[in-house]
Amino acid sequence: VNGISKSGTTTETIANFELMLNLLRKYKKKYEDFVVVTSDKESKLWALAVQKGFNVLEIPEKVVGRYSVLSAVGLFPLGLLGIDLEQLLAGAKVARDVCIRKNIEDNPAAKSAAIQYLHYLSGKNIFDLFLFSNDLESLGKWYRQLMAESLGKKFDIEGKRVNVGITPTVSIGSTDLHSMAQLYLGGPYDKFTTFVSVKKDKSTLTVPKLEGYTELVSGIQGKTFKTIMDAIFEGTKKAFRNDKRPFVEITLPDKSEHSIGQFLQFKMIETIYLGRLLNVNPFNQPSVESYKRETRRILSQK
């Protein structure tokens, strides 16, 4: 059981952690050996874990939750799943070195942040991450939290009330074309899209050549699903261009740990730059505490 909470007091996390602990105690005599707590060293959860004899992993004090994917928070469970952590971190290092260059022309994260900021100023306050791979959906949900918590702020860094923010959405191609394309191409011009595709795909699944079926959809028989998806992707981008819907495109070489590591680091640094452009602190989330506080108050009364 791996309980992960930087504050050590996140209601949902602790509820699930205690449930799993109770189950583990029923089946393991020395259940403590099978428990790992990942938390801030100063949290109540850390103190309890040390007291109980659990294994502990520290979340660095200056690393907030949404930026902690490349710390013990993400690396420990990913390692258990057999992910190549060295390659993941190597990819992240490549992205870091490129994304801290001083010249914006040579810095893809700074350039991307500037492009997004200009579109935000022009009235685009909904940013859609459109991933053309089902395997990348969890990356989209991670990025949704990263952007929302980092940039949605009531006050700027001077303490002036500004209520700024960008609403992040996540779409999966081609599934969401059948539910969202009408809105994206026919609705208001308030969206900016980042398409993410994968260049190499190991799948060789092919549509069979069945006699009598060619009239249903011509041109797909004998083609791989990768070829068909690529055509849908190109068609989608063409439709966006034709209707003057702004977008940028990120092409991952493959779905390897190295490529994913680059993407994670790139997006984190890009978000920090966006925070600077919006003049907000991208590392705090003070408004989140209000719902947590009210939740604890309600539960304590029942």
C-alpha cells in the first residue's frame, strides 16, 4: 500500500489509505513492511508513519503536488509497474536543458507559453489538450490539474485581486470527435487547442479486405488502424485551419519513457512561464484549501 499526500491531511487520500491498511492487516502479520508513505517530512502523516514503522519516502518541501510527478510521488509507483525510470528522467533532463535557454527562439517552452498567452489575451480562455492516442489520456488529466491549479488565481503576485485563469479541457482522438467536434468547429471562438500525436506506433492491426463491404467506407480496406487514425488526425487539423480555429501541434517520437519524460518536463516549465506572464504564483493553490476546510468542518459535525 502506497499512501501519497504532501499535506498528509487530504480527505479522500487518507480515507482510501485507512481502508487499504485495514484490509492489509487482515492478511499480513507484519503488514507494516508492505506500507509505504510518501509525504512531506513535516506532515502528520509522516510522523504517524514513522511511529507505526512504515516505510517512508519524502516529497521535497519546495515541490508542490502537481509538479511532483518526477519525485518519489510518481517514480516509486511507476518503478513498481516496471517503468524505466532512468529513461524517464533522462528525457526530462533533455527537456529541462532545452527549456531553460535564455533565447526564446531556442526555448520551446517559453515560445509555447508566449503563443498561448497571446491567444489568452485575444479572448481564448479555454485550452484543449487534444491527445490522438488513448494511451495518453492520463497525461491529459495530469496536465489539466497542472494548468488549472497553477494559473487559476484570485490574486496576482502583488496581492491585487485579478481572478485570472485558463480553463483546461482534455479530448481524446478520435473518440471525442464524435461528441465535441461540433462545439469545437461550430461553437464560439474561445478555445485554443494543442494537438498531441505519436509518430511511431507498434500496432500493425489492419482492416481486412472483406468482399461486399467496400461500399460502407471506401479506402479503409487493407490499411492499418494507424494509417486510418493519421488520416483522421490530418482531416481534423485541416478542418480547424479552414475555420480559423487556432492550434499548435506536439508530435511525440513514440510512447517511450524518454518521450514521456520530455513531455512532462516541457509542460511543467511551460506552465511556470505562463504563470510569470499572467503575473500569478504558479506554485500555490490557496483556494483549494477552502473546500478542504469546509469538508473537514462538515465531517466533524456528523
